[in-house]
Amino acid sequence: MAKPEGREKLMTVAEVAALMRVSTMTVYRLIKARDLPAVRIGKSYRLREGDVDRYLASRYTQAG
């Protein structure tokens, strides 16, 4: 099923932490430092998949 136009998957802090292989506290620190944009829904945060991808791409460095 195709995603409606303009809609993007929202990820939990735990999902982002698992993807980045860091602790959830590290993700919260990135949100607080405004390095990683997040949306507050109730008492929890959600992060757009595209924002996470852009953050990772901007931090990517080639080894060697």
C-alpha cells in the first residue's frame, strides 16, 4: 500500500536508537541539542524517518 503524499513514517526514540546503534539517552540528547528534529506527541517524541536519514547522511564519513 502506497503512503499518502506528504506523509512520512514516524519513528519512536527506541526505534531510532536501535537503527543508530546508540542508547535512547543519546537520541534524547540529540533532540535536546536540536541536532535531530522531533515532534512531541503527548509525553513521548516521534522522529520523521527522513530527518533521521538526513542526520545520518550528514554525519557519514568514509573510513580509510
